[in-house]
Amino acid sequence: MSKIWFKDYTLEEVNSIFHKFMTGYLRIQATEVRDDMLIACMPVSDKVKQPFGILHGGASVVLAESVGSIASNLIIDPKHLVGVGMEVNANHLKSVSEGMLYAYCSPLHIGKKSHVWDIKIKNEKDVLICISRLTVAIIEKPS
């Protein structure tokens, strides 16, 4: 597949987006921008654990939706359009209590009005932790 991005983005440019808001609080950051994939990581800290000491499922969803939403916004013309999450689902396959998670985000569909992303979250040993699908609506940028 050829490059899908609106322009050639550097990791610094992508991480300037990740460093804000919830993604910054959870220390989510991009690690690689491939031609047709965005990869991001998130540490498993107390901020993302449930009371029993393992990764909260909602934190996996935040990671998946964040990397997918940002990926959509890297495809479209930011002067005129914005991508907003429409639907997200996740299958939690394994528990995690420490280490780093990596989200591998690749497109299933890139249309003019919607994008659908496949996000696979793995641990440091490349074990699949969560599978997620995200649908993003592409809308005109509000004035």
C-alpha cells in the first residue's frame, strides 16, 4: 500500500498532538509512522490500572481510539476537515499489570466520509492483548 497520509509527518509533529489532553496524561505517544500504519505506545502505570492491579479495559479503548482518531486526522486536509470517533469496540484478550503497550493502527477502509481502523494492542513480548475496531466520521471543520 502507498502512503496514506495528507503529508509527510514527523514523529515530533504527531507527538505534539499526543502530548495534549488525555493522551498526554496517560503518556501515550507515537513511536513510528509507516506508509500505512501509525504505531503508538502507552506505559502500564497506576493511571491505567483497575483496582485489582491490572490494565483497565477502558484504558485499552482510550489507546485504540486515540491512535485511530489521530491517524484519521493525519489523512485529511486539516484546514477543511476533522475526524471524530463514531464507534469503537474492543476485545480484551489478555491481562497486563506492567510494561509498555504498543498499538498498531492500520486502515480497513478510507472513504471520503468515514474511516475504519484495525488496532491491535500488544505487550513488549509481542503478545496480543486487545483487538479494537474504530469508525471515524469525517466532517467539515467547524468555523
